[in-house]
Amino acid sequence: MFRGRGFRTWTHVVAGACGIALLFLVVMVMAEAVIGEGARVTRAGLTVSAAAFLGYIGIAWLIRRDDARPQGRLRGGAPRKTRIMSGGRFVETAP
């Protein structure tokens, strides 16, 4: 979609991962406030937050690894074809 522009530097990746982890932690604390005995940070909240952080780092690593590959050619040297949606059907285009 944006060809890894958001994951160009590891500083942006870690900042995004921290933001997502904090968002998940806040949601877990709010859920604890509604369901439990008050707003507090629990082990489950920290676990979900850590999983969100590690998941974001993992996906960013996969996207950065994919972007590091040479673009435009397959192993055999043939130009890569792109499939786009046109008029409700897929159409293959040459680069």
C-alpha cells in the first residue's frame, strides 16, 4: 500500500510499536475499570501490550526485509507483472 515508507527507519518502527503497545495497555486498563475492581494495570494488560509491541516489530521487520529485495525482476530475469482491479476484474500489466 505505501511500500514500507512508515518503516523506513528503526526509530520510527520502535516509536510506532511503543504507541501501539500503549494503546493496547490503555484499552486493557479501561476494560479492567469496567469489568474489574477499578482501573489498574494487570499482568494480562502487560502481556497483551508486550504482544502488540513484538507483533508490530515483527511485521515491520518483514516489511523492511521485503523492501530490501531488488524490485522489478523475478529469478529468471523476466519483468514482474502486476495485477490490478479494472472494471470489476483483474488485469495483468507489465512494468
